[in-house]
Amino acid sequence: MVTQNINESLLYKMLNNDDITKRELKKIGKRLRELRIKKGYTNYELFAFDNEIARAQYGRYENGSDLKMSSLIKVLLALNISLEDFFNEEFTFKH
């Protein structure tokens, strides 16, 4: 019985962390979309094409798909924004 309670607790924490991760990825996607539009690109496909980023993959980034740090850096270079500015004080991760 104790083992079952521990396993249920661990499963709950894992699911909760997964929800947090998804929420934070959505925030990153939303921020990418805002910055792209601010740069003058109303169409994500044109932005991706102009910056030699796979269009379908970039669209997934803006929709909150997981992305490698190297991919994020490539996108931020195309947007001409630093990691520090991307993750500014307004952009905070919450547990």
C-alpha cells in the first residue's frame, strides 16, 4: 500500500511537471510569434523561408513544440535579439 501511494505521488508529480513544461513552451512560442510580427513578418512561413528555417518546424515552435537550444538561438539570431532580451524580466518560469 505504501509503495502504491509513493508511485501515485511520483506519477502526479511527473504529470504536473509535464503540464508545466507544455505551458512554458507555449509561452516561448507566443513570444517568438510576437517578436516575428514586431519585425514586420505577418506570415510565419515567409519569416522562416527568408531566414532558412524549415517552415513547418518553425510553425511548430510558435505553437509550443519542444525545440533544441541551438534552434532557439538560430531563430533569435534571425530576429536580432539576444537570449537575455528574449528571456527578459517579464518572461519568468513559474512552478
